[in-house]
Amino acid sequence: GENVEQHPSTLSVQEGDSAVIKCTYSDSASNYFPWYKQELGKRPQLIIDIRSNVGEKKDQRIAVTLNKTAKHFSLHITETQPEDSAVYFCAPMDTGRRALTFGSGTRLQVQP
Amino acid sequence: DTAVSQTPKYLVTQMGNDKSIKCEQNLGHDTMYWYKQDSKKFLKIMFSYNNKELIINETVPNRFSPKSPDKAHLNLHINSLELGDSAVYFCASSVTHRGLAKNIQYFGAGTRLSVL
């Protein structure tokens, strides 16, 4: 099965700063790499994803970069705002089980 | 219209009781899941069903039994509830993309189970 590590576990930034969260995975056959955001008391929701034939994908203030050789991918949030405060999960696809394996989560706090 | 709905939203019960959580999706998806999220926010998959067939059955106690009467429904029954079962249980669904790496999961709002 897929082993997933996510760092850091908590991240505090000032509003307007950038935030980067990194995820490493073990399954070299993994080919789909999403990030989910979970606000306090709410359900996890997909915010951005990338497939293995692409190295970077951007959507307004968020971006995901993938390094397949090193088996890690990262979430980048620029110009952070208080509403970005949430727990973020990486969830690379475990090709054997055809299911996502969620990382342990990163609690991002954006200070106004 | 709610895409993935689960009931109840809150469940408070005594140790030893049996309880069920229901989940329904109206997205036309063919795969449904149950996840457990503990107090530290770890999100662990418990079960997944594809077209009513059990695909993933993680190491969970036999007291947990999923049932999928059709593609749109996946219920979770828990027998002899224990204190450690207290958590938020999320249902989710996705569609299988044959030949295309993709697995967007849509989550329900969660059921907060408290065992006293």
C-alpha cells in the first residue's frame, strides 16, 4: 500500500505571505495527486489536483508541483488570506487499491 | 440539491448499543466510501464499494458492517459500540475513470458519533 508523509503538521503565516506544504509518497506507480481542504467543522473538498504527465498546475492563488523522480508533490498558496485557514490533506492515489491515501494533514493558520 | 447526504449529522449513544449511519449520493457515481476521522484529524479509509461490490475492507473490527443496497446508497452499521468508536464518519463517492488517472471524491457533511 501507499505510505504518505505530509509536512509540516502545522503552519502559521501572516496574511499576504506564501505557504508551502509538502507530501511524499512511496508508490512509484501513483499517477494522480490531489489536495483537499477541510475548514473547521466542514467536509474535505478538492481544491486542486495534478496527473503524473504534468509537472505543475496553477489555479489563481494555489498551485501544485510534482516531482515524480523524488516522489513528492507540494501545495503552494500565495497571498494568503484568513479564509485560507483550514486543514489541508494530500491524497495520492494508491494504484493497487484504486483509492486515495490521505496524508496526516497540515493545519494552516493565516494571521490577519 | 445535496450531492452526498448522510444521516444523522450527530449521534450520541451509550457503550454497547448498535447504531447505523446512512449515506446517499445523487451524482450517478459508481464508487462509495466510508472514512473515519479521529480527534487528531487523521482521515482513514474503512470501506469502499464499486457497483455494490466490496472493494476495500481495511483492518476495522468486525463490529463495523457496511451495506450497499444499490449504487447510490452505502450504509454503515456498528454493533456493540465502544468509547474508541467516537469520531466523525464521512461518506464519499467518486466515479471510475477507465484509462484516466482521476479520483475526485465528494464527501458528505459527516456524522459526529459520540459514545458515552
